[in-house]
Amino acid sequence: MLILSRKIDERIKIGDEITITIIDVHGDQVKIGVEAPKNVKVFRQEVFDAIQSENKAAVVASSDAGNQIAISAVSELSRLLKQ
């Protein structure tokens, strides 16, 4: 991890297209501005973690639903073959 010290209105560049600007420092809170292309998603860590968790839950739910459909289809096929 790179640790940098910056003052208000000072910037940090990440590559050619991303700029972080220190907007305000008040006690233990720092306000920053992020300039990035629209195709670059910028999230607070807790929001990113929540999105990841929801995505994983959706995949599991989708997989469970797909498994139930497959089981139902196999059961129906077995029933038809017995006739």
C-alpha cells in the first residue's frame, strides 16, 4: 500500500485519467473528490462489499432455481417414460 500525505486542494493522480483531490479535512474526516471517466466505477468500500454480497447471493439463488427447474424436468421426463 502506498501512503501519501496531502493538504487541502492537493491532488493525487492515478494513471492518466483518475485524479483524487483533497477537498476538506475536519477532525478525523477527510473529504475527497474523484475525477474519473464515466466507465470507471467508484464506490465506497462498504457499498462495494454490499454489491459483491448481493451479486453472490443472486448467483446462488439463480443456481438454486436452475437446479429446481432441472430436477422438475428430470422428474417429469421420468414420469413420461414410465407411461
